[in-house]
Amino acid sequence: MSVKILGKSKGFYDTFERRPGINKEQTHYCPGCGHGILHKLIAEAVVDFGVAENLIFISPVGCSVFSFYYFNAGNFQAAHGRAPAVATGVKRAKPESIVISYQGDGDLAAIGGNEILHAANRGEAITVFFVNNAIYGMTGGQMAPTTLIGQKTTTTPYGRTLQNEGYPIRMAEIISSLESPVYVERVMLADTRSINAARKAVRKGIKNQIENKGFSFVEVLSTCPTGWKMTPPQSQEWIKSTLSETFPLGVYKDISDQVEPLDLSQNFAPSERIPKLIGLEQDKLDYDIATMKIAKEIDQEIRISGFGGQGVLTLGVWLSEIGMREDLNVSWIPSYGPEMRGGTANCHVKLSRTSIGSPLVTHPSILIAMNRPSLEKFEEDVIEGGAIIWDNSLIDIEPTRKDIKNIPVPATEIANELGNTRISNVVILGVLAGFSDFLDPLVVQRVLPLIFKKKHLLEINLKAFQKGLELGRELLA
């Protein structure tokens, strides 16, 4: 005799070990919250379809951010509103995966409005679950883009008004007006009947992705008893009597049976195409990686800072380019003001033989300061035993730290003697190559002709690099 055992879906962890605190058996959601119901519908669907092992959840800011506590799946945390962009990258990199972007109304319809529109317009092969409870539930009950006219929140204590805040935004209607989405439906979680309808919509959205049909969007009207200051039964009745009047239920678009499965191999760059895409293939260098004179273990975090126009960001790009050609993992991110010249600028560079988790450099192993404000601002961030390279042609003070290497370099003075102060960043590049164990001078010299195509620029920059290289070797000695 067969026995059917009812229990937690295998799409969830048996115990929620990722959740902080003592209780590892329960979720953190408020009593009556719709997130738990929607979680259950998704977990059941991926298990029933046999794709739980391939599931990747994209969790942005909001109540949905803690889905990684519960789902036995891969997970990416995304910045507020950026889940569709992250989901796009994940799906293109791993097209065999089932990628779900799980977002609330404050996240998707407010700060993430641009992200969701463009992902939908491109027809990305992802499934988006949009939880609409007409409020910012996690951060204190503020007005959301979906808050109803007259609805009171912490930021609209007298109720949302048409004159001041405008109409609530209807995302299902907006998404369905685009050509690329294949499936758009709005459902609610208010009673057994509506939950069964939501279950079908969830399964439809996931099945479309399994069949490579394209972009699916399921909007879910969900309860927020705490934010609405209601009991769970009252919140369910409010969805049926009020929320669904402003956001009518139904299928807004479904062409999934009319479209052919997408060829996802065209949506991402196979590894064999990457060298050509980033310009390495046509400029092959005649050296063997194994013969390069760099350390076996490299883990450098470098911050370069100065005024705009000093080549601060460009120096970071060069280091990243050289690092790639040394077969290192690299990252580079810039930070600069709106000024074309004269404003402050800095960039973060990481060079490593191991995977790089984040491109942000909080505590650099090397600080390159090309003006006094940069030295004063970032000196204390350098790790103990790290190094500060500073242009003492322009900076009239010295670092105060005694637990780091202080390396003064008259970069601007040397560049001026060569005839162009704008090449001071190349002087510093030479110094780095001279005293460090993570840049091979031979590789740098062979990369420079690929950067400076014009003969006169190449000649003066090679001279600047050589001057810096000699100075760096003197420092090493």
C-alpha cells in the first residue's frame, strides 16, 4: 500500500542553517505574509519539473532578500532593483540554468523600473516573480509605486494623492505592452481558489523557461499584514475587495505556444570567442606564460587616485590589461566626478591568481597617490606592510604611516623632463614593474605598442616607462 507523506518541499533546505538565530525550522516572515506561500509554489514547481538542481535565485533588496535562507538552490544577491540585470548575466553565462528574479514592488517598480523594462524588452529567457503588496514592507511601510490612491503609509500619513504622488503603477499592463515578453499574468494570494490560480501561473512561468520560450512575468498581489496594520484574514479580504480593483487579475499576454524555442547559444560569448572580443587574438604576443618572471602567488589590491586628467583611470586599465596577458584574474572599477578635467578620480584594481569575489578595494595593498588630497584621504586605508607610491613632484607632505613602504616618485618631474607631463602615469607604471613581483617588465614593454599606436606617442611613453623601471629597480635594490 502506498503512503503519501505531506511535508516540506525538497526545493527548500531541511533546516535553515543560513538563517541567523536559534530557530532553524521556521522562516522569518510575519504571520500572514504572502512570501511564504509564493516560496512554496515555486519550490514545488521546480521539484515537480525536475529542475531544482539547476535553479538560481536572484535576490535583491526587500523582504525577498532572504530567500537564500530557504531555497535549496544557487543564489545571487543583487543591489536594489538590479535583479533583472544580474539575472540577464547569469542566464547568458549559464543558459542551462533556471534563473528566477524574485522582486517586490518597491524594488522592481521604483529603483528597478529601468532594469525590468529593458530585460523584458530584450526578451531575456528568465522568469520574474513580482510581489505586489502596495508598500515597502521591509524598511518601514513607506509608499511604493503601487500604493493606492488614498492609502496611508509612513510617508503618506494622510493617504496617497493624485496631485502629489500620481497614480499607482500597473507593471503587468506595462510589461505586456512590449513585444518580446511571451507571458504576463497577474494573480493574487487571498484564498484557496486564488492560490490555486497562482500555482498554475507560477508553473507556467517556470515551464516557459524550461522550454526556452523567453521572458515570463508573473505579478502576485500579496498580503502584508504588518505594513497594512491588519490581521492576516483582514489583509486577505483587502486584497479581494480593494487591491485587485486597482490591479485587475488575469492573463495580459500569452504567446508562449506561438513562439519557437530560443537559441540561447547566441546570447552569450563562448570562451573561445572571448579573446577575439577583447582584442587579444589579433595581437598575440610572442612569449610563453610559463617563462614570465612574476610570483607564483599574487593577490594585489591597488587603489589609484588623483585629479582628473592625470591618467588615473587609464593607469588602472593598463594594469588590468597587463594582468590579463599575464594570465591573472583581474578587475577594474572607476570612481570619478562629472568634471572632464581637474575633478577627483580614483579606481580600484585587483590582480590575483585566485577568483576575485568583489572588485571593490577597501584596504589596498598598494596606494598610488598622484595628488595631496588622495594621499590624505586614503593613507589610513592601506594594509599594514603595504606600500604607498606618491608623486613627490606635486605632493608637499609625506605619509605619516611607519608600518608601510613609502615610495616617493617624482613622476611629474620626470615626465616634464621628457617633454610631456601627461605621461607621469607611465613613469609610475615603470616603477611598479621595477620593484614589484606581479608585473613582468617584458610583458609591459610588449603591451605598450598595442596601447600607443602612433609612433611618436609610443617612443615617448617607452622612454617614460624605462625611466620609471630604472627607478623601481633602484628602490628594489
